[in-house]
Amino acid sequence: MSDTTLATLDHVSLTLGARPVLRDVSVRFAAGEVVALVGPNGAGKSSLLKVLAGLIVATSGTVTSAGRALGSLTPTELATRHAYLPQGRDVHWPMSVRAIVTLGRLPHQLSGTTSAVHDDRVVDDAMAAMDVTAFAERPVLALSGGEQARVLIARALAQEPRLLIADEPTAGLDLAHQLSVMQVLRARASTGVGSIVALHDLSLAARFADRLILLADGQMVAAGTPAEVLTAPRIAAVYGVEMMITTVEGVPVFAPLSTVGGRTITPSP
């Protein structure tokens, strides 16, 4: 296995109750790349991310982190490798913003692989990246929903993961901060950090991701570059939407025009 491989899913299937959620998914995540996970509601995106984060155990198949079986890692070991940002952004603790972000350092403190000076610098950098430095001493519960979301992203960044797993990190953010989140992920990729992010905004996915994985009904329909994956016929088949695809000053733009007939799911060979 290449030393750039951060994690793999190998023939992973997942059944919750009696319902198949993931079906024979195989994918590799490498250092220094941003991978966007796209697909309609109920496609299995959140479940795949939870399996990769070690929150759900796959029904069959294997999941590895840098060559080690995910189940063989202690919680602290896993938390120093993978950071998980869930779709829900609820915050219930009456803590300061800085205290919340500093929680991201806990895995490294428990493993004895950090110092107070390094922790402070990482927390400062994470807050600056998410534009929440001005709120550092404010109670997080006093912030708006979008501001709280940025605090939680900062906490994940402060974890200094090798692989950042984020479920709709741009949801609920204003346009400027949607762009800044994706720009931060691209900047982190240049340092070797890998990211796997579930996105509904196909324009953001196509603009910032190196690779896309398209899921539908728990199956991997396509994987490859944005241009390879996001074709108008495939979008119509998977999303049931007629899509206008164009570029504006080199930036990809996807605009839904109308709904079409029933979806036809054809996984890639």
C-alpha cells in the first residue's frame, strides 16, 4: 500500500435494521487530496462518512486507516488520525469559543504528542482560518447558527487530523464562508491533509475537489474527476434533474433547470 493512502473502504456494505444503506463500496483516500461525496438525499453519504470515522461498523468488507484495520485502533489513536464533523451542528455547552476549539487538541494531549505552546498556536490558527478569532472569549451559545458551525469546523481543524471527514460543512454558512471553508480545505491539502466532504452544492464540489464520488441508493455510481463524474445525463439519471452545466471565468456552474422522469441508477463497472 502506498504511504500516501490515508484510508480505504474495501467492498464495504452496511445494513441498518433490514435496510441496505451501503452496497459493496470500495474507495481509497490519499494524502493531499480533497474528495467530494455527492448524491441525492438518502444515497448513503452520511453513513459512509460514519463508517470511515469509526462510528458505525460495516456489515461486511474492511475499513483501514493508513494500512491498519480501523477496529484495531484505540479511540485516541483514531482521533489523532481522523477528525469527524457531523451534519448536525447543535451546541449545548455554555463554554467559550476558544474552549470549544481547544477540545480538538484533546486526542494529542492524551497521547502525549503535543505541548501547550503548540496547542495554543494550532487553536489560534484554526480560529483564524474559520474567522472566529473575534469571538474567542464569547459563549458559543451566544453566537448565530452559522457562527457556531464555523467554531465546530475550527475544532475539527485544531485536531490536526491526517484525514478530515466532514458532512456538509458548508451547510448554513453564508456565501463568503462557504468559499472560505473550501479554500481552507484546499490549503490544508497542500500540506498533505486529506479531506472527504459530503456536499450538495455541485458547483463547490466541482470547483474545489480533486475527485468526486457519486452515490445513489447506497451504490457508488461513479468516481473520478469532476468533469468525468458530473455529466448532464448522469445527473439526470441520479438526481432526476435537468442540469445546465457551464463555466464562468473558469469556475464551474451547475444550475438545475427542471425535474425529469424516474431516476435510473447505473453503477460504474
